[in-house]
Amino acid sequence: MKAVVLLITLLVCEYNFAQIKITGIVKDSSGNDIESAVVRILKKNAESSVFFTMTNSKGFFELVIADSLYPKGSIITVNAFGFEKQIKPLEYLYYTFSLIPEPDNLPPVTVQSRDVGIRQKGDTINYTTTTFASKADRTIGDVLKKIPGIEIDQSGRISFNGVSINYFYIDGDNLLDDRYNLATQSIPHEIVDKIQVIEKNQHIKVLSGIISSDKPGINITLKDKNKLNWINNVGIAGGVKNLASFELNAMVFKSKFKSLNVLKYNNIGQNISGDGMNGTISEAGNNGEINPPQPPILYSGISKIDFDDSRYLFNNSGIASLNSLLKNKTGLTYRINLEHISDKQQQNNQNTSVFNFPNTSPIEYSVSTFSKNHLKRSSGSIVLHLNSEKRYINIKAEAIIRPRNNSSIIQLNGAPIKQDISDNNTNLTLLLNGISLVGKKNFIEFFSESKYTSNPQKLFFTPGLFDSILNQGNLSTRGRQELILSSFISKNYISMRWARGNWVQALKSGFTIEAYQLGSNIFIEQMNGIVDKAGKAFQNNLKFSTQSAFAENELRWKNNNTQLSFSIPITINNISISDTIRNLNDDTRLLLIQPSFNWSNKINQKIELSAKYLFNNQFGNITQFNRGAVITDYREIGASELNYRETQSAIHQISTTFNFKHPIKIFFFNLTARYSFQNNNSILQSDLNSNINKTIALPLFNANRSFSVNSSASKYLFFARSTVSLAYRFISSNIPIFQNGLLFNAHNNIHFTSTSLTTKFLKYFTSSIKYSLLNSVSQHTGFQQRAHQITQAYSVEYIPQSSFLVKVLMEKTAFWRDNNKINSILFWDASAKFFIKKPEMQLELILANLGNIDSFNRVSIASNLTSIEQIGLRGRTALIKISFNLY
């Protein structure tokens, strides 16, 4: 017995001597605790860890190691994201590490969550697609909506942690510019391996490390097997009420050649207008985008609603898009984008609007509109692109032709009106941009962009609603307005930048040429068939030109945690406005100084603060100088009495942002507050009655203010395999209003809150809950009104086996004003999907709006206007869809 006791004692002693506990703490150079730092013990000259652990929230770590490793040539290392790696010999039982922030040129540390597929390397966060995808998802866009920190608005634009992305890459290449909706709505999520968010995405490599970006980018990486061959998928659907859709996607994503080609048609309410989003991304950062003014004629109908487009959009739409990119051995990229869209939409709605005035009776009118809108858009662009560490070249030629026709049958206060609008917009653009590195951190840039636009419009209206204004009160059979707006804009500059230590100085100088022409005339067809001009008061032959020379001095300072930039652009403008009909000539010279200031500070690896200030002078464009009246829609007619200086608005904008991210715990939070103060030299005076709204722009000093708060948070709950999101938005504004001889201020407040929960907690179920609340308050002297909207949506996906899926959706929305009846609407949808392995195919049955709701009433308020709108809906629909791949 004594021998047994002695043996056990010796074994215990041997075990105790064989194990040694190593503890310590990890802080940064400022003494802050570092969480999730990776502590490893290695043998010298070995790459794999013998033992490792991670620090807790207080920076503490503990390791128990074998005595055989201590202290015989072993080392202890600490890695933390954003800090230099530290190595110490394994000689002690307690360690204190003080980590130094790593310079930008050192390789980033990689940290990875142990629970889900998320990894951060440097400023890039990698999400594994399969973690967030479900069987019901079709494209990569469906998955992006579920990822914490990423938001997609109704138009398809993507934001990360509250900031819009600047580029969307496919395996590192920019194939589509800001038309990335084509990719998110076409690329199957099954072929995507990772979704990468580049937090400070400097697209131009030559600027990397010298000028940082404040916008994120997104890159999707494909699985290796999908990088070699063409991927072709087809979807065909048909159903009741002659509903049908067709979709063909053909794509290949090789390292030297990428192509994404889309052919779509549908009349089931899928809105394709966002697929062809177009607006040149500013390649070199703050180039400023050239945006010519739009013609003043408005289009009736086709209201945008918070519902899914398929509930209310009656369409007949198609798109053909060809996009290819080819790279040669030197890195030079050739890209071609061709696209044609034909989009027919129609809508039937009724609207009752009430204008409220201080101490005066309100004005009310009712209108019923049936609108048809047909937009065609043909575009083509050729891009030559080189983006290396020493040189950047971007040459782009683009042409867009956009004819559009709108036809509306209107009942205004019971009186019938027919309105037809047609225009044919032509837009030609040539962009030349080059940046070359001089020395190690100095570079020179050249930028030139020229754009020509032409937009003739015709407006027909019957009968003569404006007879009292246009025809001396005599009855007419029809009116016609012809208008043409053309423009040529060219912006050019050269810039030089010098980097010295933490400082970067930039000098930019250049010139801008702008030339616009606006011509309009109104013709009245009399009862006897004679066509007369409406008169000089309704004619325009206006020319507007400006020549600007500008110089800018920008100074930036940056260290590991803080960035400061201060810019002082100075512009000399020569402006000329002439109207040959009125013998008007107005020449003006202005000197403008518009400083801006930016500051950001990374407190630690999770928290960043930033602030911005901008002073800006804005002036009116040619559509705000027309002395002759222009009809803008069936009840709006307006003119101007302003010269150039009187259109000036001086704007002060201040914003501050708090940004928190913890990628390993998948928690993102952002809060932005903005304040804007604007002094205006002019105001729109409106003369309203129940039939016609006459406006005139008058010189009158006024000011408006606005304040907004935007906040969002998202968190992935590991234990429940769920994503929780919360957003809040508050907007407060004071707006001066001049109507019917009364000048008063309207105060508007908007509160919007939304929350959502998406979970895969149960094995066979995926569910989501969404809730939003909108409260609007508008008031002025002696008047106040409130409007409210609540939206709730619940969906459940049941996947009993890999070849079968059932989904049920319930969505309820309610609108009401204080002390008024609540208008609510409830939708029920259901779908079933069958997956067939051989041949690879999907069959889907889709049932929408099972309650057969065919209309709803929406309440909205703005300043002193209250609107109650009744909008027609599709009613019950049923579709059968088949999808398959072509090889």
C-alpha cells in the first residue's frame, strides 16, 4: 500500500514539474489594453506554434506549457492587428508587452474568428459567402444584404458601416464602374468564395500610402473552379395575367479576361432601371463630377414606394448588356461596355393635396393620373486603363442616347387633361486622366474631362388648362411647348504633390469652360385651327457661359493614428448671360474662396473619430435664369427675374462621425451628425390656386438650416447564428416659404427607426424579422401636422431536405395622421423551390399578394403640404419559374 501511495505521489510531482504557467499582459504604447492579441510560443526558427492563446478584454493572457520547452531555445511572440510583431526569449513566467503601431508599409497581421468565416487582414475584412447564404438566395446581392455592416438601398447602392462604397471589384478588377447592380443581381452566390471589404479603398495604386481614401470598396473573390470556364445560367418564368420573365447571364472571370453579359426581359414588376446606374466615378479622388443641368419639364406618375417594386410596378422592360475587360502582360487594361435598355412603366394613382397657410384658408386640389412612361437608353463606353505602383492612366470615351416618352391622362378637380412629353437626351463624354510618380513619394497628375449634352423636349397638353395665362382667356384646343437645352463643359487641371515625412502638399491649377443654351416657345392651337405663338413672355433664347481659372493649395498631415487636411481653392469666374429676345446682357466677374477641413483620428483599432467642415458657394444654372415662362408639368408654370449673383447660396457644412468596428466579434456601429447653414440671395414665390401653380424666382435674402443624425449598428450572434441590425435617422430643417403673398418658415422633423433580425438558429429553418417606424412632424405659425408609418415583415424559410425549400412572407404597413383613420395593408406571399441535381435545375412556384390587395392609401407631409395618395397594386399573382445552367 505504501508503495502505491509513493508511486502516485511521484507521478503527481512529475506532472507538476512538467507543466509551467506563463502569464502576462499586452498594451499599446499609450497604455491601453489590447484585446484579441495572439500570443504564441515557438521553437526558434520554427513557423508553427507549439502553444498559443488570445488576450482577453483586459489584455491578459495565460499559457500552460511543457517544461521540456522551457527555456531551451523557445520564444514568445505577440501579434495584434495594426501593431508591429514583438518577439521575446522564453525566460520568465510573467511578461508585459507594449506594442508599437505598425507603419503602413509592413505586412498586416491576420486575425480570424473561430466561430464563423470572417477574417481581417490589414484594412480588408473577408467574409466567407457560405456563412451568410441560404438556399433561398440566388445572387451575390442577396447575400450582401445579410452581412453585418453592409447595407443596400432601394436603388442598389452599397454602403459599409454608413459610408457608400467607391468601387466594386470582381477578383480585383473594376469591370462595371458604378453599374455594379449588374454584378450583384446576376452573379450566382455559389461561385463566390469570399466577400472582401477594403475599408480605406485607394483605387489608384500610385497614391497608396500617400493619399488615403475615406471610402470603402468591395471585392468578390471566386472559387478556383469558377475562374476558368464560362458560367451561363438561364431563368424563365410564366404565370397568370400573361406575366412572364426571361433572364440569360453569360460570364467568365479569368485573370486576364473578364466578361459579364446580361439579357433580361420581364413584365412582372422587376425594376431594371437601377441595373443601368450611370454616373462617372471620380477616378482620382476629388476631381469633381461634371453634371450638366437637367431640362425643367417634369414627368407625371410612377411614384416610388417603400414596397417591393413587383407589388405596384406595371412594366414591360428589357435590358441587353455586354461588358468585357482584357489585360495584357504589361498590366494595360482594355474595357468595353455596351448596353441597351427599354423600360415601359405605367401607374394609376389618385392624389389629394392640401396647402396650409398661416391665418389663411388652405388650398386643396385633387388629381387622378394614369401614366405611361417609356424610357430607352443606349450607351457605349471604351476605357483604356493602367494602374500600377508608378503610373496611372485612365482614358474613357462614352456616348449615351436616352429618348423618353411620357403620356398621362389626368383628371384635375374633375376636369380632363391629356399630357404628352417626349425628349431625346444625347450625352458625349471624353475623360483623360494620368498620374506619374516622380521620385519616391512625389507625383504629377493631369486631368481633362469634356462633356457635351443635347436635350430637346416637346410638351403637348389638351385641353387648354393655361388658357387664362397663355391665350388671354380664350379657349383653345391644344397647347405645345418646344424646348431645347444644350451644354458643353470642359474641366482641366494639372496637379503636383510632394510628400515629406508626415506631410503631403498639393498644388493644383486649371480652368473650366462651360457653355449652355436654352431655347423655348409655346404654341396655342385655336378653336378655328390656327396655331399662334403664346407671346414674348413665354419665349426664351438664353445663352449662359462661364470661364473659370482656379488654383488650390492642399496640405495633409498623417501619422499612424491621425490625419489632417486643409484645402483652400481660389476661383476666378467670368460669367456672361444673354437673352436676345429681351436684349439682356449681364457680365459678371467673381472671386471665390471655398476652404475645407478634414480630420480623423484612430483612437485604437476599433474606434475612429472624424470631422469635416466645408464652405461652398453655389450658383444657379441656366434653368434658373429664364425670363420667359416655362411649363414644367400639367399645373406648373414658372419664370425668373434673377441675375447671376442673386442665385448665390453660401453654405456652411459641418459633420462629425464616430465609427466602431470589431470584425472578430462581427459588431459594427456608426454615428454621424451633420449641420448645414445656408444663406440664399433668392427665393421662389408661388401663386397657388386649386388648378394652377405659378412660380417666379425673386431676389430676396433668406436662410435655411438643417441638422441630421444617422446611426446604424449590426451584430452577428454566434450562439444563435443570427444577424441583428438597428438604424436610426433624424432630420430637422427650417425652410423659408413664399406662397400667395405670405412669407413664413416651415419646421420639419423626421424620425426613422428600423431593426431587423435574420437567423439560421434552427437546423431546417431560416427566418427574418424587420420592423420600421417613421414619424414626421411639420409646423409653421398656427399650424402643426403629424404623419406616421409602421412597417412589419416576417419571413420563414423551411428546408426539410437539400432538394426542397418553402418560404412564407407576411408584410404589414400602416399609414395615419394624428386623429385620423389608420390605413393599413397586409401582404401574404408564399413560394416553393425544388432543386434537381441531374440535370442541374431549379423549379420554383411563386404566389404573391394572396389577399388580392389592389390599392392602398399613403399619407405624406412636407412643410405646409399634406398629401393622401391612392396607388394601384398588382393584386394576386402566380408564377412558375425554371432555372438551369448551360455548359
